[in-house]
Amino acid sequence: MKSKELQSTPYGFIDASRTIRKLSEVCVPKDGIQTGPFGSQLHSSDYVADGTPIITVEHLGENIIEGKKPPLVNAEDVKRLIKYTLKEGDIVFSRVGSVDRRALVSKVQNGWMFSGRLLRVRPEPLLVDPRYLSYFFGLPMFKTYIRSIAVGATMPSLNTGLLSEIPVILPSISEQRAIGNVLSALDEKIRINNALSKTLEDFAQIIFKSWFIDFDPVKAKMMREKPSGIDAATAALFPDSMQESELGSIPFGWQVESIGSIASIYQGKYLKPIDMSPTRDMDFPNPVEGATKVLGYSSKSSFDFNFSSVSCRGSCGFVRWISSPAWISNNLMAVYGKGEIKINYYLHYLLKSLNFESITTGSVQGQITISNLSSVRIILDIKLAKIFNDLIEPIHDAITTLERQSASFAEMRDTLLPRLISGELKIPEEMFAS
């Protein structure tokens, strides 16, 4: 592309055929850019058990609204604050703090409300495709720009005036829709994979709970019934009676052990920037979003794949399966089978079943020590633990495959995004209508 075919924008050089307009010019008149209700208009005391959801900053995922169940308000408050309701195709921004966070409102959230810590953008659909605009707001260069114009040294914030003046790159409306189709198709693949991964992991958790917490096969045999969902050879390994132990009633013949008897536990090291090279890190997590950072790798605290990590400082007790070589920081512990006992999948679901509050110390910042985790008492039958481990291994192989596919789709989306919006890469016109 020759230089004369380019034009300069705050987001870099783009194709000269692209139009640049202020955000306010492509939004619906009057309330196209709207701040949420002031604190005096809606209080937490107004929340009810049954009503209309109101989304807050913590519900903003990566261009989607997600997270824990939002608070609810009654019909009278919705009517009183009708200007703060959402429609499919709206885009909501964080007004304070992480001002580059945004999410596209779907059909599911139609009629919901938004809080005072958010800003709502309502595009004029004849001028700009809402999906395209939401992806435009995801450009890394746009995020840098919006952070740079936010006001406030301590807590950056946006207002309707600042947002109204933001320049927006616009291809033709038909090309916008085609770009939205391409990028949203990749996001839909990611969403489907993530949902399937969660279903598979939930299934494995159900089996673990049935066998090792609820003792369903044992209880079935005590009732002279055949344990459901397991083969005869596995069923034969479950006893048909219970015995008393320091942990209460447990299956006959099972042992009370410590986690340290079957698991090696290692806490990561504090790493300086000099320790890092540009691969991946599994420093754990944002407890709201479940996010992982991508920082680097260090042989000082590196581990092979297929082990569990546990957050042990601050927000303690988050358990994540690590399916590829990674280093862990001092906020994490790596947990894996001890010696020749390779039951890492069993250990993963054992960890997910624990009550970490009981072993978390520290009044200012929570902390779990290796000693505390190692000493946790568990009920164990090693033969059944190994059988469960072998049963779950192909399920986790499938989860790993899905996660790697999703990572590839995300990389493809993030590579296409700036090129499609800038005009460096153009979608063929025959694809515009599809």
C-alpha cells in the first residue's frame, strides 16, 4: 500500500477510503451516549430478590456481559429510571478505573439496566454496525487512546463529553457488517469451546463427588443395589459398609491420610523482570474474571505440563489445571503426584473440593502455606483414586484440545482485527451479504 493511500489517525495509519467521524455523530440523537444513574438515584438498599438485572463494572467481560448474578431492581425503579435501560446492540463502558473495558449488549440483556459506574453507547444502526463498533473499541490502539484521554490522576474516569469526541474509523456499512460477521464467528467458536470445556470439567467433578465425597457406590451396595454408571470391575472395589474415623463415617477399608502423603507441593519464586522471556506465565488469577496473565517463563520455578496450581496469597484457593509447561510466581503453588504415584487428575478434583478458608491465615492478606496444605486430612483409597485418574485423563485431553483451539481462534481474531479495521486487509465484496 502506497503512502498516499493512507491517512493518519490517533490509532495509526489507515486506508484513505475509510471515513473518520466523532462517536457522537454515529450514535442515536439525545441519549446516544449516557452515563448511568447517580448514587442518589439508586442505592444498594433498593435491590430486590426478583426483578430486572442491573449490570455493573464487574460484569464486563471481553466484549460480553458475564460474571456472577447481577443485582435486581423492581418494576417501579425501572419505570422511574427508564433512560438507564439497555437495548440489544448497545455498548457499555467502564466509566472509572479500567476505562478501556467494554461489552456488547446481547438479546439476553435487552431491557436490563446499567449502573452509575458505566457509560452506555447506543449506535445509530443505519450509520454504524453495533458489532463492528464493539470490535473497534477492542483495538489495542483504541484502548491506549481512551486511557490517555481519561481524566483523574488517581482514578481515571470518562464522561459523556470525552466519549462523544472520540474519532471512529468507518468502512462502508456493508463492510462493517461483514467485519462483524467474521470476528463474531471466531468469538462464537471460542464461546462454544469454553462452554463445552466447562461441561466436561463439571462432569468430572460430579463423578469425583459421587465416588469420594458422597460415597454413592458404597451406599448403593449397602442397600443391595448395583452402583450406577460404573463397570462391574470398578464397582467390586467399593466396599458395602462404613467405618468410623477421625473424619467421621467413611467407607470400610479406606484410609485417612494427609494431602502431603500423595502430593508434592511447591511454591513458586518471586521473579524479577530480568528473569522473564516472552513466553507464557500462569500467575493466578483475577478472582472476578478468572483471567490469567501472560508474562514469561523462568527455569527457577518452572514445571512440566498437567499439574494443578493453587493461588496461595491474597485471593486464596483458586484451583486451575495447567496443561502446558509454565512457570509459577510466589502467589501460586504447584501440586502434582508424589514419586511414582501419578494421580494428578485425581488431585485436581480433590483440591477443587477443599474448603481453603479453613487453612488460610493472615488478617491483612490471606496466605496458604505448604505446611497447611500438606497437612489437610483426606479420605483415600489409592486403587480407586488411580481408576478415577485414568477415567478422567481423556476428558482432560479433550479439554486441553478445546482450550488450544480457542487460543488459536483468539489469536486469529486479534490478528485480523486491526488489519480489517484499518483497511490493510479487506473482505471481498461477495462476502458482504453473507
